[in-house]
Amino acid sequence: MSMKPEIRVTLSDDLLSHLKKEAEEQRVPLLWLVAGLVCDTLENAKSPGDYPRALALS
């Protein structure tokens, strides 16, 4: 059985609207902006306890 790394995120309506508009303006896929946001959040956390509650990894 192979496992693929996967993360699920929940975005507020306001943030999603902003990211959609930004994706259109920058002509990049929305997924890229969301992935960048998630990566930046995880990279800036120094330890698992630093993750935002919704992103806490178990």
C-alpha cells in the first residue's frame, strides 16, 4: 500500500475570494497560491506546538 502525502485546509470565504482574485490577476492556478500559503505556514512553525490549531499535526 502506498501513501501519498496529503493536507486538507479550510479557508474562510474572504480568504478564498481574495486568493481567487489574486490567482486571476497573477495568472497562476489557485492551487499554487493555497499550496504556498500552507507551505509558508508549516515552514515558519518551529515545532508542532507552533502550528495553528486547525493545522495541528498528530
